[in-house]
Amino acid sequence: MSDDEELAVRWEGVCRALAVGAEERCRFWERIRSAYGEPHRRYHTLEHLSEVFAWRDRFRARLSRPLVVDLAIFFHDIVYDPQSSRNEEESALVLAEFFAAASPELSLLERQLAFEWIVQTKHHRCMADDPIDCKFFMDFDMAVLGKPAAEYDAYAARAREEYASVPEAAWCRGRGAVLEKMATPVFATEEMRELLEERAHENMRREAAALRARYEECSASSRASARVVLALGRARGVLSAGFSPVVPSLLVALAAVTTKQSFFRVATVCVFFAVFAAEIAGSFCRVLKSDAAPPPGRSSSPAIFAGSFNPPHKGHLAILRRLAVRHARVYAVVATNSAKRCAVSADERRELLQWAIDADGELQGVVTAVAHSGYVWSLALELGERPVLYRGIRSWAADGPAEVALLVQNVLGPLLLGWRGGFFNPFPVRTRFLASDPELQHVSSSLVRDRLRRSPPPPPQTAACSSPRVVAGLVPDAIAGDVSRLWSCRDAY
């Protein structure tokens, strides 16, 4: 049986297990088959999928969510452009499209896991607390590094063919650096380390040595060009971010440190703070009114709307609807704040929010709920493509001071810490403010919690702590029962 036929049978089995209809099953199989059969692919092909599934079958008994792993394998390289740095994110979005169209019988948590694991293949690094399924999935995809020498060399040759547009010197220097800096251990699971770790390092050392020799054979001008190309690649955060008012101030600052003229140094400080003030003022000038007409088309830049969502309410969804008509992708970020104590965990709040999103026809397939524990601007830098961060404003008197503090953080954070994470991106996160819908201006998470706290207890024979009617009109109907149960049955708010 060919790889194509074997994978088609496997795909049908996965879809049947998830109760996916025949039409969507066939449509997405054709999409998978055609994507992995694209003519520019030499390694990321159906053969690669078959090899990954062979490892999956070998460790089937160790997987707790095998169907989630199966979907991650099928979709993890469905988008593959050697000249793009967003293949993993785009592949995960195709999986999200499958979820929206086919409605497989998976929980929201399982859908989120598959999505996140695909994005995680960007670096193949696992944390100690990652699920064992995630670790095995990463190891299955990396197993090629531990193949016998001849098979590994064939893989390396095919990888080079996929990047044929990259000059030889740049390829040798860049790939060699990646191989030499590969994390130790390569594999996340003990089982795969015992099988492949030693041979993987032998293969990588051998290829790195061969690449160094090939690099030395290149002309001096080619080697110099390679160094420039790779330096620009490391600065891709700067190059891809687009022009920002911060650029002039950075250039002036660079010139200032190379001169001894005190006047010029003072001028640099003035210019920097002028640019900083302009960025702050510009954000406040761009307030989107609730009755503003939607644009003729959606922006390709992703939108981010962050909050504690403690709990999600109708005001949140109203803002997300306004963003969904303006952006092709919207991320509703459940941000955790150590200064705020929430009785309901961030994962529970994210899951509730996703339920509300999926129950709304205007949001489904466009908005994704994610939980994030760091600075929101750091998530914006990770997403790339210069996302826009939106903040909801009920009134400047109520929200102004807190929003000013957050805006300053979003401007200064990337400037001071944007070099972290292996790339340099000092540009402020674009921030826009949304005026609340007047009809929902009174709605807030604290109002919902207060209503539940003050509500009379339900009859003894009911399991809920408060009736969903208590929060009627404040939270989406799809999650009213869960909000009542979670927030009224727990002491801390």
C-alpha cells in the first residue's frame, strides 16, 4: 500500500472516530494530500507523515489522547513555505478551520492542545509540565535526526533541496549553527532518548563538520554575504515590523553614543521622549467609537483583546464582534495577573470564553481564546505580523489611569526588553481603544460576581449555587449556567 493510500485509510478512521461527516472528511483529505504533495517539497511530504505515524503506532499504548496526536500529525506541516517564518502558525490555523467546519467530537481543551502543539513545532522545545502526548508528538517529528547515517544523509540532502533558493554559503553557515546549538537532550521522552539520542548527536556532528568544510570552499565574497544575510535574518523582528516612530530615535541614540558632544546627547534624550510621547498621544487619538462603520475588508494583522474575563460577559463578546469584522484573526487572551486573585482558574475561564465564542455565529472560526501568563506585549511579539492590541473603555474617568499605565508598558516593554527570545524587536505594540456600547456600558465582571454573591440561595434540591437567571442579560446564554455554578459556589472573587 502506498503512503497516499495508507494515510487515506488512517484519515478516514480518525474522522469516523470523531464523527466527522463524509463531505468534510473527503474535502480535508484532498487538502492534506495536495498540500503534502506540493512540487517544492522534498522532505515535508506524505512519506514524512507515514514515518511520523509509524512512531505513533509504536508508542500507541503511551498516549492518553491518541486522536489529538493524530490530528496534530496530519496538520503540523500542511502549510510549508521555505521562505516563510510562519508555517507552524498557518498550519495550526488550517486545523482550526477543520474544527470549525467539521465539528469533530473533541472537547475545547483537546482542540486547544492540538492547536498549541502544532505551533510548538516551531522550536520543538518541551517544558517539564507539558503533557506526555505533546512530548511524544515532538519526538516523533524529530525522530529523523536519529536515523542510520545513510538515511540521515538522504534527509539532509532533501532538506537542502527544499531551500535551494538559499545561497550555499548562507545555508552552510546557518544550518551548521543550528545543528551545533541544538538543545541537549534532543528528545523529550526517556523512551526516545534511549533509542535515538546518541545517534542523533553523531549525525548532527557529522553534518555540521561537512557544512563547515563546504562553507570554507565558498568564495570570500560569498562567505561575507552569508554573514550579512544571517545577521539580517536574526533581526527579522525589526525588518518585518514595519516603520515606527521609534526608528528615528533609535538611530539618533546610536549616533549619540558615538559622539562626545553633550549637546547632541541632550538632543537625543529630547527626541526619544518626544517620540515616546507621540506614540502615547497617537494611541489615545485612535479611539474607535461603538457606532463606527466596519471597514470594507478585514485586516491581515491579528487583533488581540486581553482581559481577566472573570467571568466573560456580554460586553466582552460585543467587543470581539467588532474586532471580528475588522480582522481575519482575533485572539481573546485570558491574561493572568498575580495581583488579582481569581477563584476560577485561567484555563477554566479560557474554556468558558471559547464556549461562548463557538456559540456565536459571528465569532466562530475567527476568534480564538488563549491563556497567557506573561506580559501581553510579549505575546504580541511572538505572534509577529505586528498585531494590534485593543482595549475596551467604558469612560476615561473610570478606566483612564489604568489604561495609561498599560499603554506605557506596551510602548516601553518592547523597547527595553524586545531583544529577548532570540530576536530584536523594539517596536511598540500598536494599541487602539474601543468605546463601549452604550447599552452594555454598565456590564462588568465585578457586577456579575456581585449579583451572584448577593443572590438568594436556590432550593435545596438543586445542584447549582445560584440560578442562571441571576446573571441573565449580563453573560452569554451559552455559559450562564456555568458562570452561575463556578462563581457562586466559590468563596474568593
